Amino acid sequence: MASLHDHPGERAAEEPIRLLAIRDTPLSLDEVFRAVGDDAAGGTALFVGTVRDHDGGADVDALGYSSHPTAEAELRRVAEKVVADFPVRALAAVHRVGDLVVGDLAVVVAVACPHRAEAFAACRKLIDDLKHEVPIWKHQRFSDGTEEWVGSC
């Protein structure tokens, strides 16, 4: 008898929240994309946030992210709300903490839904709520010697 594990794309009975993590190691687009694979999803939207070389007109030399101990629980709460509000087949979200350099991936989220419009809307809601509600803070150090803490919530 075949099981769901014999056919990786068949995940009908599987929990839609497939991957949630806050990590101090480099993030993988492939891992996130694979996590949301679902044969019943016609649309998958993926958002990648990267460290840029400037902010507010100032050159960024270094950047670090830190999180509160409740950040993963808050990330789950945000993900559960997106799943409740949209026809999500699969969802994944990972955020990096620690010291990053320009070009590093800071956050990767993906949502798979039956149709593309739902996938885009759900992905947008996921990243927006993550940035506003999950207690992760960004510490930027600028080339002019100044620095700034930016709260995501």
C-alpha cells in the first residue's frame, strides 16, 4: 500500500504550515520552495528579503538581527492567521538572526494556494504581519559611524 511519503507532492492531509523558523544560519530558497510544494496548489508566491547597501540615504556597512524568545511563537500565530484567512495549501517562513552582510537573505516566506491571486495576497499578508508583529529587531551600522535599531514590531 502506498503512503503519502511515496509521492512527495501528495500532501492533502498534511498540516498547511510546513516550515517556520528563526535561524542564525544562512537561509535557503530551495528549502522554502520545496516545503510549500503541493499538487493541489495552482499558485505559489515567494518573497525574499535581502540586506541592501543603503537605508534612508545612508550607506549600510553592517547589519544584525536579534529576536525575542517569543518570536517563533509569534511567527506561528501570524502563520495560523494567514492559514485561517486564505485558502492556503502550504506555508513556510524563515527569518535570519545574527550578523549579516549586504546581499544575505534576511527573510524568506512562501505560500501555495489553489490560485495565484490568493497566493499573492496570502504571501503579502504573511510578510507584512511578520514584519509588524514578530519581535525581531534590526541593528544597522552606517558608513558614517552612526547606527540605528529598527523594530519590526
